[in-house]
Amino acid sequence: MPSFMTRAWKAVLERDRRCDGEFVYAVASTRVYCRPSCPSRRPHRHQVTFFGSSRLAEDAGFRACRRCRPDSSDIPEMEKRIERVRRYLDEHYDQSDTLKQLAAQIGMSPYYLQRAFKELIGLSPKEYRDARRMERFKTSLKRGETVTNATYEAGFGSTSRLYERVNSDLGMTPSVFQSGGTGVTLRFMIAATVVGRMLVAVTERGIATVRLGNSDASLVASLRQDYPMATLRRDAVGLKRYITGILRCLTAKEDTCHLPLDLGGTVFQRRVWKALRRIPRGSTRSYSDVAQAIGKPAAARAVARACATNPIAVAIPCHRVIREDGRAGGYRWGLQRKNQLLALEQEIDD
């Protein structure tokens, strides 16, 4: 099967109106983007980049063509079609519609749906549906359903399909997750830092969470809320190397945190978190930059969500991701603390 680039370029060469709304193409030499059917002179292929929507092209610094007006509100936006599919999957996560069936609902080819959905959402339709199923599975377990009932209620069909993903997505077995951490011992320690109090909690596999806050009581309360049945044990001696390692992340001139991490999360989240650890200290990246780095250039919003759910502050430096306009944006542990972290890294590097 021809690649997306091959198909898209063919549509541009043929000025295929059927592809209007499915993507736009942008020309590096003119910094202009157009619909596939634009009557303008065809550019050289090496100058062309494809985007799933007008907004994405503009986010990348291109302006709309004045001839074909790809940003016109009366043009059917591909994003609207993708949003229809996403809403459908939210409501029918327990069904097993094929890509072809989903594409038929919005009048788009299966190939373009797969490509566009992944660009905008950060996951394929199948990956997104499985993520929604996992959310439902977690909810059912917390409600007290058995693992078997929760499995089928979430639409997994069999426990074997569930267990293909459960270790990475839950970070523990379903029974342990259901019990709020029963049988899990979280050793933790709280220390003072230049950005407030810091709690580090560790399992047998590594650091499970690093949290920043204003008081010891609030940090312990948040940990107990997430693991209500886990055994929480203060361990200043045993966690000394972890605390020292995290503190060095705050004060050293180079990134020195190579401690083991016990991460759950989806495949996409872990991919984002891995990319965050590659951002040099003293540097920042936009959400779009990170999306580009993981090979999902249109998934900036999904990257932002992954940053917001990062459980391990500092060691996974989501504070180094800022908005396109240069402003700090949000931060799970407080915007003021994010600005402090960025300022601290700049001071150390200077």
C-alpha cells in the first residue's frame, strides 16, 4: 500500500478535491499552506510538508493561501470528523468496530482516518479505544467488581487480552490496584528543597512518585489518597540515595538523575516521559517540539496531557515544556514552582 506521503502528493498533483478537508500541504519556500485542490503552481516535492488541518499548519508557522483559502470556515474541517470518531469511541469503547467501519461513519478512507486520528489525538483509533477500556476497567475495579466482570464490562473480551497491557498500564496486578495498593509497601521520605517540600516514594522496582508541595501533611495525604490500602513507611536511611539523586537534579550543572523508575501509564505517556528526560537542563521545549521528537507532530495537546499526568517531578522534567508563545503554561505542582525550577536551571548554567 502506498504511504500517506505518496498518496497525499498524488492528490496535490491531481488537485483532487475529494481530499480537501483531509489534509493541507505547506511550502517551505513561501511559508504558505494550501488545500490539495489549490490551482496554484505545483511546488517541488522536497519543499512540501503535509498537515492534518489548517490549525496545525499555522501552529508550525505557515499562513493560509489567498487563492484556495484553506482556513475558510465553510471548508469541512478534518478535525471535526476526527472529533466525531473520538466521541463515538468514548461512548462505544466496548464495541469492536473496524477501522473501515469507523471511516465509513465520517466519509473518509480508513488510511486517512488512521493517519489523521493519530496526528491529532496521539494514538491510533484502536489504541485510543483500548485506553478508554483500561479507564473503564480501573473504574470497575475501584467500584468493587471482580477482575473477570471488570474485564468483560470494559470490552476486553478475555483476560488474556487484558494481561497483555495490565502490568505497564497499572504498574501492579489488577487485584492490588483494586485494593488501593493492598500488599504494596511504599517507602517514602520528605525533604526540603529550594522549591518547597518534596516527597519521594519508592516501590521494589524504583521511584513511583516524586511530589512537590507546601507541607508534609498535604504530601502524605495525597499519597495516601492514591494508595489508600498500601503500607506507607518512612525510610530516611533506605531512601537516602534517592533523595540525594533528586536533589542533585535540582542543583547540579548537568542532569545526573539515573535512578530506577517504577512507571505505569499508557504507551504514549511513557513515550512522552522518555522524551522529556532527553531535554537538556537549562533548555526548554514547546509541546509541539516534544510531539515532533516522538514522531507525532500533530499531537501537541496529547503531549500536554501526558505532561500534566507525569507522576515523577524533577526526574522527569516536565517543567521544561512550555507553550508555543514562550510562556510557562501549566504545571501539576504549581506554576510558580515551575518558574522557579526554570530560573534555577538557568542560574546554575550561567
